[in-house]
Amino acid sequence: MREVRELLRLYFEQGLSGRKAAKIVGIGKTAASQYIAGFKSSGLPIRGISGMSDSELIHLLNIRKQTQNPRYIALEKLFPYFEKELKKVGVTLQLLWEEYRQGHKEGYEYSQFCHHYYHWRKESKVSMHMEHKAGDKLFVDFAGQKLYITDRTTGKRKACEIFVSVLGCSQLCYIEAVPSQKKADWVAVNQNALRFYKGAPAAIVPDCLRAAVRKSHKYEPEINQTYQDFAAHYGTVILPARALHPKDKALAENFVRIAYQRIYAPLRHRVFYSIEELNEALWDQLDKHNQKSFQNKPFSRQMLFDQVEKKELKPLPTTWYELKHFCKLKVQYNHHIYLKEDKHYYSVPFQYTGKQLRVIYTDRYLEAYFDHQRVALHRRDHTPYKYTTKSEHRPAHHHFQAAWTPDRFIRWGRSIGPEVEQLITKVLDSRDHPEQAYRSCMGLLNLAKKHPKSDYIKTCKKALELNCLQYKFIKNTLNNKTFDLEEEPLDLFQLQVHTNIRGKEHFN
């Protein structure tokens, strides 16, 4: 505006012609004549412009042009169309100007075309930001003010967090009440927002809350792994706003302010008894907000979304995102990993014993990865202190344990003789867990293959009589042929009575 001020000074104070003054300050003669005519029509003295701001002066100079210049009137009618087209990917003012000149041979040159459009956009006070392309960004956040649901029996009120989201181009809004700002609620409500829009943007811009950003940083924020996985499922990316920079998500901040007026205020006298009831009321008010026309504009957020932005969003996958949890677990000596949340053990191939695996689990499944390759997949089991084991994960010499059961060992012993069956049963019962006796039973039964059956049965009978159930005793008895020896009776002798021998009453 410095050139315009100098133009007016040279024309009105120095008495130069408009053409000569325009040449000195470097303004086109057509534009210079319009500025001079606009100032003349205002009726103000030239000294009056010294106290004016640039915006006040340009508004003053445009009054005559906007009301009397047919060329400007024709251009002004196209501004709403330009506004919508600029939201489409690849559309620029240069392209629109070229199209404009094709239909208006006597229209403005490019510099004046841009000048008038930017001035109109500023004067129209349109709340949307023109730099946001259709389908580019979705801004998400929680509102500062909470809403409440009331318990019908106790009358106690419980606070609910209010999630808001705004598409950058059309400013179509979404709102929903959730129980908390925890990761599970955060991911679920983000998913509901994408389903509301029926598409995914190129990027989601959240605030630096813990459920979205694990560690904030000016240049390289660390995004929560579950939220990152959610974005990958929907083919979008997470671009966290900078901490303490509310302008990075100004649209969300602005919607929160508007929501207090258009959504919160109409519901202030209502009492809600469930979060579902609260959300139904929020969505009714939200629909009114989205259908309401922009100030000084003939279209609403919903209209702009349907006409421009909807088709630019990425299609959603057919399956909903299932909340995932991530952790790193070390494979124990028994080739199992221990999931603390379930207090349950899950097997992995024995080759990974001692290795640290990346574990991903949902409500239904658990997956284990090593070197970015999945090595195990199990269905979740919430039974504490139990084992979920796949036979192919065992070493070859452990496979027999999966095939044997106590009943099978007992049947095997019965096929040899009742004494053997009884011995095997007592061996199994002597252990806290039957599997602890499997090796002993296997060893005892294999001895029957190496010795005559009669000798083996006699040995088992003697082991039962003496209650010696150890493999070593039975093996030595068979090898030494001691199963026919009679037990020698113990000679109990009577102590002689003597004065030096005292009884128990003499001891404490």
C-alpha cells in the first residue's frame, strides 16, 4: 500500500497526472485510475489517509470499484466458485485466472485478479482456511469442558470426555462423548470419526496427548505404537501438532469454541442417564451445525463436503481396526513366553529360546515376531498359569510328552500284568503333576522289554511290598536277580537291666 499512498500524494498534492504518477510509483495506469476514482468518491481530504491503516484505505478505495465497475462485478460473482475449486488438489489461482480470461477477454490481469480475490476473501470473513486441500488433513482433539451422565439410582454425576474432529477443507465436524482419554477410547473414537466421514484423509493431526504421542518433540515426536498401527490400517499418517502451538490445530480449537455455543449451550438444561443418550443429543446438534451456512456464504459445511471433499477421501477398508497391544518378551528355557496381562504361557519354536521377541496381541489373538517374521500365532487364553503349546514348537525329543497321558501308561502296564498296572498307578499318584512321572513310567515299562516277564512281574510285586517305586531300585533288582530273596527278619534284642542305664524320665 506504500505505492498507493504515494500515488494519491503525487496526484492530489503535487498535481501530477494519473498516468505520470502511476509511472513513477510503478502501478498500472488502469489500476491507478481506479484508486484515484475510488478516493475521489469518498470525499475525504488527502491529509485524512495518514491516520488510516492499510486495510481501511484499501476498503475505502474499493467502494467505488465494487459498486460501479462492471468488470469487477462480473469477477466478484465468480469468487465463491473459485473458493470451492481451490480446495481441489492441483487447482491454483493461476489456473483459475487462465480459465477466467478465456471467458472474459477484457478481464483483469493476473496480479489484479489475485489482489481482488485475496481482498474479497479477507472481507468475506470466511472461517475456513484456503490452504487446506480436500482430503488432506483431519484435526482431532478433546474439548476442555466435559459433559456429564447421571446415575439413575444414586444421582451421582460422572464426567465424560468430548472428542472433536474437523476436516481441513470443508470443516465438516464430528463430536462424540467417551468415558476417558485412554488409548482404547482414543483409538475407538478416531475410528468412529473416519466411519462418520466415510473415508480417510491423507493425514490426521492430533494434539500431544499421551494416547496419541508417546513422547513429544519439536522435530521428531514419538507416536504411540497402537495409534501408528491404526493409521496404517486406514492408509493414513499421523502428524502431531507441536506442543504449545495451538495454531497447528486451529480448526479443532475453533470448533471447540463454536461447540460450546451451538452444541453445549442448547443441552445445558438436559440430564443424561447414559453415554449413548448423551451422544444422540450431541449428534442432533452437530447435524444442525454442519447444515448451517457459513457467514456470508450460500453453502454449508455439509454441502462443501458433499461437493468437494468427500470424493477426495481414501476409501475405508472393509474390516474395522482391532485394538492391538505391543510388547517385547524373552523366550523362557521351556520355549514359552509369559504374557503378564493373562498370566498365561504361549509356546514359540524352541529355536528361539533365550531370544527377545516382538509380541502383538489383540482381544482374540497373540502373534510373536522375530526379525520382522512371524514365528508364532495363538488364540488368546485368559486362563491364569496355564500353557498354550503347539506340538510343532517342541524339540523332537519332547514330542512324546504330547502323545502320552496317564491313562495310556496305565493301560500299557495292565497289558503286562496287574502288579505292573498297580505300580504305574502309584508312580503317577506320587507326583504333584502327572507329567512329572512320564519319564519314570516310560523307563519302568521299557524294562519289561529287556527281562523275562515272570522276573519283571516278581520285581514289581516286591517294589510294591517295600513301597520302593524308584526306577533305580527296580532296575538293580532285575539285574542282580534279588527278586526271589526272602526278607530276613530283624532280631529285636532286649536291653539288660543295669544301674548305669537310665530311663527317659531322666532326660528333658
